[in-house]
Amino acid sequence: MEHVKNNLITLSEAQVDKSYKIEKINGGNFFNMRLLSLGFIPGEQIMVVNRYGNGPITVNVKGNKIALGRGAAVKVMISEVKKNA
């Protein structure tokens, strides 16, 4: 069984190889629609694949790897998904 921590963080703060749930996107209409078209839908589970220092963050969304710059990643609010044994 899975449960979600209540602590919201930005995608730019996420750690590699952890699962997260997208809670909301804090951008304008164009930005939000762009991310929605890439699969960044509130409620969707994602996993951070790579972090490149201060560069882009690569995320696995619906089986697709997508890289977002830090400016975009800071607008995506997420919560960590913990798996219970």
C-alpha cells in the first residue's frame, strides 16, 4: 500500500530514484498547458531519473523521460510517495 506525505516541495528539490505525486503546477496558462501536454497532470506519479547540478532535471512521466529546466521545475509542486512494506 502507498501513502503520500503531506509535505509539498518543488520538483527542483526532488531526489533521484524517489517516487513523487504531482500536486499542482504554479504557472501561467501557456506553461500549465505545455506541461499538461507532456503528462504533468496533478495526481500523476513521477520519478526523478537524473539531476544535472544546477541544470535540468530528468523525470519519468508515464514511461517517458522528460527534462525540465530549474525555472520550470520550481513551478511544479510535488509530494513524496512512500511505499509500505
